[in-house]
Amino acid sequence: MEYSKLISVTGLPGLFELIASKADGAIVRSLEDKTTRFVSSRIHNFSHLESIEVYTEEDNVNLVDVFYAMQNSNEALPGEKDANAVRGYFTKVYPKMDFERVYASDMKKMVKWFDILKKNDIEIKLSEETADENDETPHQETQTAEPELKEPETKSEIKTKESKKAKASKTKTEEAGSVEETSTISEPKAAKKKSAKKSFE
């Protein structure tokens, strides 16, 4: 079973494998009790696990990034019904998650879904197409020009430069008259966070 075929269905607990799509719904198989059923799109909404993103303190990340962190952690998986334990778990396993925008119900779902994936021995891996969309622009190496070495200036050259600078400064002051120049420093605009492609339902 491939991770790319897994979906969540609003109103139904757990995860499902998408067997076939219909004009008015889909045929799905539950990963928990292995039953196959038709689910109407008029009543339920479907979300591919691959398309779900999670809010963090920086940019949104794909759900697989959180699953990878859970997979590589030595922390014991908490009970999905204990909200405080679940939150405490993610503060250790994925501390950069935005806990103000990721609801307790969402974190509970992530714990439950991860447990289901482990029990079904499913490899957590994005399809190549989705992975390409999430890849950043490849880093391009740039060549840095070596600094040009110059011979030290003589005293006469330095004196001539200072004289030219003084004349230029005097001319600029005369042109400006009594008007005093001021500089305005604008505050940087706060970076907008991307909205999630899919929200937990």
C-alpha cells in the first residue's frame, strides 16, 4: 500500500486507501478494519495525506515532515485522547510547530494517523510528483572574484585625494544651502505565512 493513495474522510475516523474514484464519491478501504465501502462526496470531503500541510513558526511544512520527526524520535507515542500529553509530545518532537494555529484535535489526528501507518507497515514517502513540487529551487554556486591587489599609495597621492574630497564636500554644501537632509528608516514588513493547502477537517 502506497502513502500517496491514503486519504482522510470528514466524519469518519482513521485513514482510508482510495480504491476508485466515482463522479459522486469514492470507493475506499479502511486501514483499521479493512472494510471496503462507497463514500458519497455529497456528504463527505476527502483529503489526500500528501496534500496536507502543517503550520509552523516559519513556513508551512508537509505532514510527512512531522511524521519523519515522529518516526526518528525516541519519545513514546502518547494516548490520542490525552490532549495535554499529545501537546507535550509535539513540543519535544516538533517544537517549531505553531501551537496557536494547530488545534489539539489536529495533533490528536496526527498521533492516531501515525499509529495506523506504523501498524500497517506503510512507508511514509511522498510521490515523486508531490516531492518535486515541495523541492526548493536548486542552489546555484557563484564564483567570487578575487580582490585586486594594489600598491600602497604615496603621501602625495593621499594628499591629492584628500584635497579633492574637501573641494567636493564644499561644493555640495554650497549647493544644498541651509536645507538639512534627513533619512527615514522604514520598518520591515512582516513576512506573510503561506496558507495551508488543506486544513484538518
